[in-house]
Amino acid sequence: MATKASRSAARVMMAPAVVLLLGWMLVPLIMTLWFSFRTYLPLRGGDQGWTGFDNYVRFVTSSSFWPAISTTLVLLIGVLAITIICGVLLAILLDQPMWGQGAVRILVIAPFFVMPTVSALVWKNMFMDPTNGLLAHLWRFFGADSVSWLSDVPMLSLIMIVSWQWLPFATLILLTAIQSLDGEQMEAAEMDGASVLSRFFYIALPHLSRAITIVILIQTIFLLAIFAEIFVTTGGAFGTRTLSYLIFQRVLESQNIGLGSAGGVYAIILANIVAIFLMRIVGKNLD
Amino acid sequence: MGQITLENVTKSFGETQVIPPLDLDIQDGEFTVFVGPSGCGKSTLLRLIAGLEDITSGTIRIDGTDATDIPPAKRGLAMVFQSYALYPHMSVRKNIAFPMRMAGIDAAEQERRIEQAAAALNLTDYLDRRPGQLSGGQRQRVAIGRAIVREPAAFLFDEPLSNLDAALRVGMRLEISELHKRLATTMIYVTHDQVEAMTMADKIVVLRAGHIEQVGSPLELYRNPRNTFVAGFIGSPKMNLIEGEEAARNDAHTLGIRPEHIDVSATEGAWHGKVGVAEHLGSDTFFHVHETGLAETITVRAPGEVNFRHGDTIYMTPRSEQLHRFGADGLRIG
């Protein structure tokens, strides 16, 4: 494996992929950095030269910056909490032997295959529509007034939609983790007098901790960039404007590429802080 | 106290009955070994006693009280698993403390019992390590420690030594026997290794396909095997089982003679054959003899170093008082 010849052959063969990936990543990154230091208004005079850190200062001091950050965090934490709690419970449920296990597992994973735009539209029009939605019918069936979900409880609706998409992912990872739990360990705990709940908290949950960290890590990276779900449901109204949506508005709605790029750089920094933070935790769990 | 009685116990998985009706009495303080080939139901039997499997019918009594429907934790039994089943995210101390923590024993008492168990098992220096940082033998001792602190009525061992290498296995075998002498608690030990059974047991239960073939002390089983199965299973190397003319001459269907009960000579004897493989152990030499006209191979044990080469003719004389005679149904005659 590790002769000189095989190592150089490996390098040559890996080179195209590495170059492609580096280019793919570096070109947009450098362009974003470049634009973030320029005044660039495509419809109002185009590229107007250097502005130093003006864009960065303007982005942070704008009245919509901190609300956007808090919206992002609320969405992130809400979705993480729901997907992990429900994911653990679902994984334990799916681990039980039952009739039609294969079919049920595919059904559970199915939402992950639906495109974000499509699932958000399905939720918006089929479930949450205040007059024709399934939920409205359900509410009326029980004699309650139907809720206009996306304007009355916009964040809750958004969290529900995104959680529905990501729950299968969490369930899948946690299910594989739970399947690797040694049956004798559970039996030993049973003999040791641990009740069902104690066995869950003392044996199963610690066993799942690594898988849970991985789910948090991967989901966080994707959830920070949630866009389509907001775009097709509320369009950023009713306090659902996240950081990535704010950047989109700065670039496309305000036609200010410089300002948007500065926001993009903040998003990169934020994502990296979260990633480093989580890597540390994962590293600790990997002992 | 740890007297365990099984009455008419059966176990079926779906249609297949793995344990046909079975009765067994295990006295308080006894070291009982369940031994048999793999798939004979010995582990299932242990799990039935532990309560990890429900029995299909019959009664299990522990110290006279009906324990059939009592959950495993309440039976007062502790089990040591083949894979040790330690909790990997807890330190050795916490592993050992776990059953006491579940039972709500106060912290000072927990600490006292942990120290005591750790001292008895040479684990004092490892109490703050994780199971992953221990060797196989140490993990085994932690598993035993976790069982001891519960002060159970009986210990159940499910092939506890099969994951250890040969040298460690001999050492742990002695440690477990020593522990039994010290604690004088009932122990039930499952193994497929007849050497473990012979060396450790007060009472051996030989199982085949869920049936008890024979129950007795190691030497009882060695001297008076009830049938050809027990005869072939107990003892190492295996007893020679001879059928045909030679057996008929002794009024038996099958004639059994242990390798150590045959005298060898280069010149004269009752039987003769060609030496095949010779295994020199120093203290003993085992010869596998072919072309005897009795059975495919006759194994002979000669004390010390005896020199026969491959292909030499060897003469063998069985000690007549050590012959075992079995009938056509496999049962012992006389």
C-alpha cells in the first residue's frame, strides 16, 4: 500500500478531484470577499470601487441584523430539539421487531427524498391553508377556529416544516446507532435491576451520544443555510427572516451585492464558529 | 441462600421445543456446571433461570419460593455474560456501583462494597479507568465484581472464559473456583469445555438437545458415564468407543475404554495397530493408532516419553476392570 510508487500514483489520481473541489470552493469564496469590500449596486451605477469595511459595519448595524440572528437560532434550536427527541423515540420504536418493518422504515425515510421547495409548498397549501388546509378542517371538526398558521405562528410553522424534513435523517442515523447497542448490555442492566427508564437513560442514551452529536453537527450546517422553505412560505415576513434570507434580500431585493457579500462573510464565520465548537464536542466523545 | 429447583420446565421458541420437560435440583452453595455441545440448550437453560427468557411451562423455585413470574432483577441472581456486557461509558467504579445504585443502596455502603470487591479481584488500581482501557481478563474481573457487590443468592456464568486466551483462561478458572470456595455461594456455570466442567464443578449437568443426559460429580461422570454420549463427552482425550466383534465378545453393543486405561508395548498385547500421529506433551504421550480392526482410530495415552515412530506396530492391552460396556440403546450395562 505505502510504497513510493503507490503513493505518487495516489497523488496523481486524487489531484483532479482536489483541484476541482478547491476551485469550486475557493472561487466563490474569493469573489464574495472581493465584493464585500466594494460598493456594487448593479441597477444603480454598477461597481463603484472600494469602500473598505463600510459594508461590514452597515450589515451589522442594520436594524434587521440581530432579529435575523435570533430567528436563525430559534429555528436551529427548535428543529434540533424536535428532530433529536422524536428521532431517538422513533429509532427505538423502529428497532422493535414488527411485521412490515422494511416498508415502515422506507415510509419513515420518505420525507427526506422530497425537495425542500416541494415539501414547503405541500405544507403551506395542503396542511396550513386557513380555509382549505387539512389542519383547518381538523380544527373545525373539533369546533375550534382554524389557525392561519403562517401569519399567526410563523416560526412554529416553519420549525414544523423543517423538522418534518430532517426527522428522517436523524431517525436513520440514530436507528443504525441503536442497532449496534449490545443486547447483553441491556440484559445485564435488566439483571442489575434497572427499570426500562433507567436502561434508557443510563445505557441507551449514552450509547447514542456520539450519533446525536453527529446529527447535531450535520443538521446545524444545513439548517444555518435554510432558504427555500422561507422563500415559498412567508417570504421572510412575520419575523421569519433568518441570516441567510437577509443576505438574499440584501443582494436581490435591495440590489446591493457588496452589502450582501459582507453578510455572506459573517455567515461563513458563524458557521465556522459553530463547526469548531461542535468538532470539539465530537472529539471529546470519540475518546 | 441459593437453592434452585426446576420442575417440569419446558421452553419452546414458536413450534420448536428447545427444552423438553426437565427437572433439576441445585443445592445451596453448590458449584454446578452445565456442559454440552453447542446448541444443546445450556445457555437457554441459564437464561430461563435468570429470567431473561420466560419459561413455556413448569416452575422455577428459588429458596422454595415460586420465582417463575418474578422479573430477573428481583430473583436475587447475578449474571456474568460471555461478552462481559460492561457499560463502556462508565468507569470501572461506576460499573461495579451500577446495580447498587439501581437498588438505592446508600453511598457509604456502596463505597465499602466496591473497595471490598476491588481488593478481592485485584482491581483497586483500575477503578477509575473505562472498560475499553482494560485487558480481557481485567474486564472479566470487573464483570464478576459487578455481580459480587449485589450479594446475590446465586451467580450465573454464561461461558465467561470463552473470549480469553488459553493461558488467561486457566488463571481465571482458578480465580473463579477460589471465589466460590471463599463466598460459598451457589454458582451455575455454562460451558462447552469439558475441562472447565471437570476442574471447577461440584456437580456437572451434561446436556444434549435440551435433555439432561447425566447429573453427577466430575469423578462420578468419569468413572460411571450413564451412556455413550456422556462417555464420549467427559474426559480428554475422548474415550475410545469400540463396536462389533470385540464388543460382542464382552457382551456389549459398544465397548468403551479411556486412552489412559490402555497399556502399550512394542512386543505383546491384546490389540495391535499402526501408530499414526504421536502427540508428545512431555508428561504424557498420546498415540493415535490405526488399522486395529476395532475402530477407525484408537487413542492411547502413555505416561512420560514413549518412543514409537509413525508407522510402527504397537501392542495395546486394555485394563479389563476399566472397560465400560454399553447396550444397543447406548445405556450403560452393569
